[in-house]
Amino acid sequence: MVGINVAANLKRIRKEIPESVTLVAVSKFHPVEVIQIAVEEGVTEFGENYVQEAAEKINRCRDLELSVHWHFIGGVQSNKIKNIAGHFDLVQSVDNLSHVKKISEVSLEKNLTQNILIQVNVGDEKTKSGVSFKDLVSFYENAKKERGVLVKGLMCLPPLYAEISAKRKYFQLMKKYFDELRLEVLSMGTSHDYLVAIDEGSNMVRIGTDIFGEREKR
């Protein structure tokens, strides 16, 4: 039954989003068997929040020879960076210059370049990570100096309970900075608001619940 639901959900979502928008399926707390169903339906990008959980899934999917790209979308912690850099195709949640430097150092040690996005705290929420709009340009200018990382774009998670009109304004501001900095990836929009985000210029959405259903509480 789960497989039928996932397949049906993906068919509906694909009808709603343009081909130019990358769909990242947020698979946190969902088993590899469910990821495999999504892969069979054509999904290639998956987002994970926790390093250890992701590592187990990455290894399982490799054993199953699934063609998958992994996105890290959880909070970056200094002591986990060695297990993040080089293990994910894109780290979407970078908001600290010391983390940028550490990711760069680890990446250079591994002889690779780590793709990253800068997470923006669009609502200036004290409980949420992210760079403020006022600091964004200087953060980007400093981050792009690091040889072991490539800043591909911006990511945001607007206040969960904000009105759609407020979210639209946040997304518009994100698009403004995205255009000014001439970046490639604008990751905004989740199950709550992805259609509005796309309407305002998002080219990458992160969808979990609308694909896989509610997660088990842990």
C-alpha cells in the first residue's frame, strides 16, 4: 500500500512542477525500501537531515546499485563535517563561515570540491539557522574564496506558520539575491509551500510528507 501511495503522490507532484525544477525527496526517517520505490518512479535526488542515518542509507543504496544523489539538509555540526564533506552531492544548510572553512579543508584533503548552498534565515527567527539577508552578500564573498567548496546557490525555510503572502515576500527576496549573485541553485519550497516557491522562481524543491506521508516520530 505504501508503494502505491508513493507512486501516486509522485505522479501528482510531477504534474504540478515544471521539468526545470529539481525535486529533492526528503527521506528522513523513511526506510531504504521506500527510497527504492521512489527511485523506480524516477526520483534521483534525496535529502537527509542526520549524518548517521544518511550514511546507512547511502551504503545500502550503493549495495543495491541505485543511482542516487544525496543532499544534506540538516544542521551542520563541526564534529560531523568529516562525515559530510565528500559524502553528499550537495550540502544545502551551510550558514557558518567556520564550517565553510572546515568543509573546504576536509574536501581538499579528499582531493574534491564540495558543492554547497548558503542557508538564509529569511524570517530572522532566533530558533532557526541561517544567514540574515543583511549579511548574505559578505558571507557569499568570503565563502567563495575557499578552494575546497563551490557555492552553487541559496536555500531557505520560511517560518512554518507564516501566511502565504508573507512566504511569497520571503521567496521574492531570495530570488532577488539569487539573481544579484548570479547563482545556479535556488532551493526553496517544501510540502507546505512548494507551488508558491516555484511561482516565485525556485528551481529546487524539498518535499517529504507529500511524497512519503507522515514520518514516524522518534
